Amino acid sequence: LEEFVRPFSLSLRLFGNIFAEEVLLLIVSTLAPLLAPVPIMGLSLLFGLIQAIVFTTLTAIYIGGVVEAKAHLHRHGHGHDHHGAQGALAHAHGH
């Protein structure tokens, strides 16, 4: 009797392992469409963050350049005396 029980027990274990593998593959393939987008969403979020940083930096540089150019024009005027107040005083005193 023992000679028949061992092979039967081993065959049931083999069947159980193969069946469990197939069930696991079925579950993974069913969940894959739900879980596969998660890493892609993470990468998309990372790329969006990088784009936001680049856009903000370039915008700040552009605005800084415009403000500096307007401040430069304001300091030196539009075709007026380029020496400023000190130059005007020196010119008035004959220097």
C-alpha cells in the first residue's frame, strides 16, 4: 500500500504546484493592466516636476532680465545725460 501512496502523494504535490503556478500567472496577468501604469505615472510625475522647475527658472531669468533692462534705462534715461546727477552737478559747476 505504501508503494502506491507515495507516488500518488507526489503526483498530487506536483499537480498542486503546477496548478498554483497557473493560478498565480492568471492573477498576475489580470492585475498587470492595473499595476503596470503605476511606475509610468511615477515617471510622468517626475518629468512634470522637472518641466515645472525648468519653466520656472527660465521665466525667472527672463523677468529678471526685463526688470534689469528697465532699471538700467531708468537709471540712465532715454537719451538724457548719461552721467547721472553727479555729472549734471559737475557740468553746472564747470567741471
